[in-house]
Amino acid sequence: MSSYPILYLACILAGFALIRVPLQGFLAPLEPLTFIVGVLSILLFSCVIIVDGVMSLIGKRR
């Protein structure tokens, strides 16, 4: 069993953390950027997990 799916899940959790992080003070202007990066990381690593699962089901393992 590869440890990459666990790493991908950790990246998805980090994306959720970026969405939920409250930025105050001089970091407040970066809040839209952290939201976008969080959403992109969630979408990217979710798609990677789905593709990895489909490839495993059809037998074409990397």
C-alpha cells in the first residue's frame, strides 16, 4: 500500500484549513488569495485521489 493517498488526504485537510483561517491585521488583504489556494488544493487533490482510485480499479497501477 502506497502512503500517497494519506498524503493527498492531508493536503485536502490543509486546503480546508486555508479556507477557514482568519486573517487579521496586515495579512487581511491576503484572505481572498488563501481562499482561492485552499479551494484549488481541495479540488486538485480530490481529483488526484479519484483518478488514482479509477486507475487502481482498471488495473493500470503506476
